[in-house]
Amino acid sequence: GDDPFALEGPEEGKTLQAAWVDEHDETIEVNVAAKGRLRKLRKDEDETMLSGDVYVQRLRDQFKKIHQANDDSWATIPNEGGEATDEGAKQLLATTRGLLASSS
């Protein structure tokens, strides 16, 4: 999907829930004008306070912008033909027998 923070479950297309949800995110307000490092989260200079859920979304958007999180091709293992495939990752993670073999 388009959201790098969405987790897909073992069944195709099934989305997992977050590990936890902080109820305070909905009720907290963050002053984004008070600290220099938070000012970049503002949409305009008059904006000073953000609700917790808006603040979280702006942090995620900033992370995507900085880390170009929309492009996850770096994490795809190419197959022998040079094409990216998840099958290589499955084979790599299928067993630890070679890694755990005794050295005696």
C-alpha cells in the first residue's frame, strides 16, 4: 500500500492494528511554535497549537518527506534475473539450520 506505516498480516490484504494506541494523543495539544525543531511541522506561521492526532500525522508526513519512505524498493531482494521478488527473502528466512550448525 501507499502507507509505509501500515502493517500487512499473514493473510493477503489484512491490515494489523497498531501495537498500542495512546488515548492521550486525542486530548493532548502541542505547541509547535515554542521550539525551533517543531516549527517545521506548521502549515503556516500563525499556527501555534496542534491537537495530538494532527501532531502525530504531521510527524509521520515529515518522516516520509525526510526519509522518502514512499520508496521501499531498497528493502526488496532482487532475484537472479535482477528483478525484485519477495521469494528470495522467504528462502533466506525459511531456515536457520546453516546459521546454527555446530562448529565441532
